[in-house]
Amino acid sequence: MVLPCLDEAAALPWVLERVPDGWRAIVVDNGSTDGSAEIAARLGALVVTEPRRGFGAACHAGLSAATAEIVCFCDCDASLDPALLRGMVDTVGGGAADLVLGRRRPTRAGAWPVHARVGNTVVARMLRRRAGIRLHDIGPMRAARRSALLSLGLTDRRSGYPLETVVRAADAGWRIVEVDVPYRPRSGRSKVTGTWRGTWTAVRDMTAVLRRPPAAGAGGGAA
Ligand SMILES: Nc1nc2c(ncn2[C@@H]2O[C@H](COP(=O)(O)OP(=O)(O)OP(=O)(O)O)[C@@H](O)[C@H]2O)c(=O)[nH]1
Ligand SMILES: [Mg+2]
């Protein structure tokens, strides 16, 4: 399980405790200053240090370091329960889907800022027009086969990474399934959609992804 982490000392114990038994937690850090890397290592995670900043850079470094047949991703801020990934991984393992995505369902008001939710709906609509797939959310929680994910040739290294995953997977004809996941208020300070700067960067990165032409050779069957 790949866990991008930037200054999540407060959330790490809860998150790592909920990683299913027998799975390897890969915490990807790039420049935390609150001791996150040391805490993660002490709690038994494999800590990968990625020199390049960015959410996508962290996710991709984790994917590159992973060795399991099926790889999944989860935020490290305690907003999402890593234990939910067991069912998502089983769905991929059982062959029912090539990519399983968690659709965030806020557990209470304030878990998901309004601007983030609106932005997400707009992106989902643009995605439907661009790639012809119907999704409700482009969230951070997802599971797929490692070799298939690597074959997508993802290039985004910032906040466009989850969206690029979905766009390329759709272009390649993957079967994509959405499952509901409770979305809780995060622990600690927000880095992306909880701030105006983070939101702006996310919108820019995502619209750039949607403008990119389909990758050459896309449209075939599932990888
Ligand atoms: N390694 C690394 N992790 C990051 C970076 N930016 C964000 N993260 C992590 O990615 C996850 C998502 O970031 P958040 O700050 O929670 O972004 P968000 O979910 O859009 O915003 P919130 O609604 O505030 O939770 C968290 O686990 C962060 O610690 C980064 O540049 N590098
Ligand atoms: Mg978050």
C-alpha cells in the first residue's frame, strides 16, 4: 500500500495501525519536517524518500518501490481508512475490475470543503466528456495491478496524478469500478484542497491532464 506523506505525524499511527495484516505499507516522504519519516519507520512501514516534491511524485515513487502484484493507494492524513482497501484489492484480484476507486462520502459536514467538492464534480463531468466514463469522484484511494499501472506511463507528478491514472486507464479500455468510502475530517494541516493555493494547483494540474491527447496506442483491451 502506497501512502504519500507530507507532515502527517499526527495521523500516521492511526493510518498504519489500520493497514491490513500481511501488507507492506510504503510511506513516501519528500521533505516532512515533523518527524513523519521516523515515526513511519518506527511503526514498521517501509519509508521511501522522494527528492522531488509533489503528490504525484510521491505516489509514483511508491509504485516504483512496490513489489506486490496488486498495489493500492491511500492518503496518509486519517481521512480515509486503509482497511477498506482490502475489499478493493480483492475485487481486482478476483478479476471483476482492473481499477477500483474509492468514492468519498463525507461522514459529517466539514470533512470535505465545499470548493473541493464542487471542483471534483466539475472534473468528473469533464472526464465524462473526455474519456466517456461516468465517475462521481477522482479520489486518492485506488487499487490496480502493479504491472498494469506501470504500463500506463503516467507523467504527472503533482495533483493531476489520480486523474491521469483514470484517464489513461479509460483510454486503455480498463474496467473501472467505484465503491463508496467514508471520508472523515483529516488530522493535522491540509496541503492540497484545504488551502486556496493547493486547490488552485490541483485545478491547473487536472485541466492540463484533460487537455493532453490520448496516449498513442490507447484503446486496446485491459492491460
Ligand atoms: N510525499 C508527499 N506527500 C504529499 C504531498 N502533498 C500532499 N501529500 C500527502 O498526500 C495526501 C493528500 O494530501 P492532503 O493535504 O490531505 O490533500 P487533500 O486531501 O486534498 O486535502 P485535505 O482535504 O486537507 O485533506 C496526504 O497524505 C499528504 O500528506 C507531497 O508533496 N509529497
Ligand atoms: Mg486529505
